[in-house]
Amino acid sequence: TKYTVGDYLAERLAQIGIRHHFVVPGDYNLVLLDKLQANPNLTEVGCANELNCSLAAEGYARANGVSACVVTFSVGALSAFNGTGSAYAENLPLILISGSPNTNDASQFHLLHHTLGTTDYSYQLEMAKKITCCAVAVARAHEAPRLIDRAIRHALLARKPCYIEIPTNLSGAECVRPGPISAVTDPVTSDKAALEAAASCASEYLSGKLKPVILVGPKLRRAGDGAEQALIKLAEAMGCAVAVQPAAKGMFPEDHKQFVGIFWGTVSTDAADSIVHWADALLCVGTVFTDYSTVGWTAMPDIPLMAAEMDHVTFPGAHFSRVRLGEFLSHLATTVKFNNSTMIEYNRLKPDPVLVRTATPSDELTRKEISRQIQALLDSKTTLFVETGDSWFNGVQLKLPPGALFEIEMAWGHIGWSIPAAFGYALRHPDRKIIVMVGDGSFQVTAQEVSQMVRFNLPITIILINNRGYTIEVEIHDGSYNKIKNWNYALLVQAFNGEDGNAKGLTAKTAGELQDAIKAAEENTKGPTLIECSIDQDDCSRELITWGHFVAAANARPPRLPGI
Ligand code: TPP
């Protein structure tokens, strides 16, 4: 049988470690889907719509390091651009693949379905260029190997999404077999001289300071190349305090004696902000400073920063390109001087652990009691997904036991992300105990994807916190638009069962009901369990309110007009 463009793409996806590809079919991609299906190493995963499909692939990339999302032209791809944007912002190599019109149609000036009704079919590629690190459109079958390899290699190296467009009449067209996969996957290593220079510059800079602190950001894990392990070695060699940005929670072990909490300005945990602001040198490792992570710019550190990034390091007064993060951290660990002054200070000012009151079973359910019960659920096999909303603040305050993982989409911040993302993640890590904390408003955006959790028998626990509306937005800027229609969420997820599913929907209005529901969720090993937790509309975290006020103030800065 002949070897085709579709076979080539399938083989490359399998070779880079993709085991599941997320799809929504459409006539422009059907032949391609057949080819992908024919590869024994790939399992096709259908999604309810392309937004969810792209977010499921986004979650799969978190678990697997790389993912693929296959959609049809325009009606599919334009929706999948949203999850692709997330992958860009969150530094995840998601390969977006779209079918496209027959190659004869453009030159014949045909009008086609699923298009804008003009005869220009390049717009989707042009749009994709803005939200991926490499966008290619195959126009002739013999170009496919070169273009597919180029897009995938760019994505893997940059840790960003890429885009591959394949016309409907080319997926089955004849094509050569792939060459060695190392040409696509081999990492770029550091420039030796730049690495040496960067490490000695860093040691020298740090030795001239009295109070160094390490601040960890979300790009640490995304960098791969052993950077997380290397950071622990470096931290131990330095002996200093290690604070973690909220989007990097779990990337430095929370039971490590040098962990000083989540640095999130005035809403930090364990007083991490007091030690970060006391520092006279801040080694920022893969950090991302946004209006959200700096609490409306109120917590932007005001000393010069040393930034170690995925492929370069920048210090006050120096810059080194092509220095890989893992290699840099490992190298620096061997040259740096021990200085634990910030740990000594931190141990003096560290707040005492807060005693959490256990509610009695008949007590009305509160946010604090929900957190207390979720805390008890976390173990070394847990991955906790926290959705945009008060779930961010409640999730960030939980203590992660060794081995527990934490997922948050703080840069893109798409409400509804957690449901499809947790689904995609669970397919790759069926052995992990996956818990999702999500608000009612967010859940309404992507609720359909619970039906895939049912279809694939995934025992995900969804803690849906129903506070009757968009509370986080109430704190930033209130209006009638923050009220939403209430649903019967427990009944809804059971509707997804159809005739053969194992989804359970439960409700909890008291502490005892939540305890029972969690027990039932643990017993339901064949499908998802959603627990609708009803709490008072005004029951939200102090952190959300404080953060919301500062973010609102940053949003409301008046325009600065030049020179008038
Ligand atoms: N649309 C998208 C796709 N993403 C967004 N982040 C927003 C709109 C703006 N937004 C941010 S949070 C939020 C909205 C609409 C409400 C979240 O409400 P809910 O999930 O109920 O969480 P709560 O704040 O009540 O904890």
C-alpha cells in the first residue's frame, strides 16, 4: 500500500511521544483522521466541540509534554485557536492540525462552505501565524515532510504551539517515509562558553549580595531538561529562601525546608512576600510577571532582577544567549557560595500555622470547610486543577504533599479550561487522582466535556463551588452581568451517562454531606463524580477581594497622554 502525507504526520506524532490525539471531524479532515487512526500507536479521542478539543489537548500537553488537536477548516479551527492561544501563553507545545480546501479550489475561484465566502483561503494560516511559533500550510505532497518536521521541531524547542494545514485532497496523497526522528527531537544544548560565562557572572553577582532569594516561575517545568531537579540542587547549594509564583505552585517541593510560600504580593501564602521584598538579590527562574501575578503591579519586585529563562539568562549588566535553563542551574549549583541569611530571617518571621476549625456535620457548608476537606484528600498521587475564580485563591492556599501536582492556567485565564484540560490530562495519567476545583460560572462554559470523562471511564472528582455567579468579577467590577442562571449541576452530569455511563452527580449543602459525597466519589472508580457545593454568595476568600481591588485599580488607570 502507498505511504501518504497522513501516514507521515501520524508517524511523526507517535515518534514524539503522542499517544492520544484530540479531534472533531469535518469533511476537510476526514481522510486525515482515517490515516491517524490507522497508526497503531495513536488513540483517537473525540471531543464535543473544538474549543474543548483544543483545551483538552492543552491539558494533555501539560501531562505529556506535547499534544495534537485535529480540526476542520474555519468552523473548527477558529474555535480551536482559543486553546492554542492558551498553549502559547502557558508555554505548551500543542500541534494544531487543520484540514483545508481542495488544492484546486483557490485557483478556480470557487466559493466554498465553512469559509468567509471570499476566494481567499489563506486567512486561517495568516491568523495561525500570530498564535503559534511556526505555521505551515502544505500545498504539494512532496513538501509535507519538510513542513511537518519544521513545525514540530519549532514547537518542541520553543515550548509553544505550532500549526499544520493539510488540504483535504493531500492527506491521502503519496509521500516519502520519515527520516530519523532525532532530526526533529534532538535538543539544542547550551553554548559552552556562554554557559561558563553566565554561571561565573551569576556566582560573582550573588557573592556580592547579602540577602539572595530564589523566585520560581511557571516556565521552570516547561523548560524540561531536568531544570526542576537542578533547581533543588542549586537551592540547597545556596541555602537561601525559595519563593514560588502561583502559576508555579508545586514546581519546588512544598515540604522542602527552604520553601517559604507562594509569592503573590499581598495575597502571598506563609508571608513569602516579606522575604521577597527583603531580598537584595532575586534570582528569578522561569518567572512570569503579569498584572495578575503581581496583584495589579503592586508586588513587582523593585530591585534589579537576575532572570534565568528557558534559553538565556539576563542579569543586571549582562546577558547570555543560548544557555539552557537546566544546564545553567546545574552549573551554577557547583560554583555558587552558600548563604542562608534569608532562611535565618524567614524562620524568625514565619507565621504560625493557622488552626483550621473542623465543622460539625450539620454545619452549613463554607468555603473554608470545603478547603479543609480537599486538603485531607490530597496525596502523592493527586493532581489538583484550579479554575479561574476564587478556586485560584483557595487552591493556592492548600499545602501540596510530596508528589502532589498542581495545574493552573493563570496567563490565559479562560474560564471553563479546567474541565477539558483535566480530561486531556487524565487520559495521559490514568494512575493519578485528579481533582478539579471549579466555579459555577466557569463550569457552564465547557460542561459538555464531562461527557468525554464518562465515555473514557475517568474517575475525575469535580468540586463545583456554586456561589451563584461570577464572584471574582464582582470583586473587580460588579454589575448585573455577573449574575448567571442556576443549573441543577448534579442532574446535568448524570444526563451525560446516556444508557451506559458511570457519572455521579451529588450535592452538598452541609459539611457532613460533603464528607459523604467525597466518600462516594472515591468509591466511583469508573467515571467522574461532580459534587455541587452550595455556599453563600458572599463567602469568598479575603485574598480574592484584596487582589480584585488592586487589579481593578490597575485596569482603571486613566490614559496617559503624551505631552499635553
Ligand atoms: N470569558 C472567558 C472565556 N474567560 C474569562 N476569564 C472571562 C470571560 C472573564 N471572567 C473571569 S472570571 C469569570 C469571568 C466571566 C467568572 C468566573 O466565575 P465562577 O467560575 O463562578 O467563579 P467564582 O469567581 O464565582 O469563584
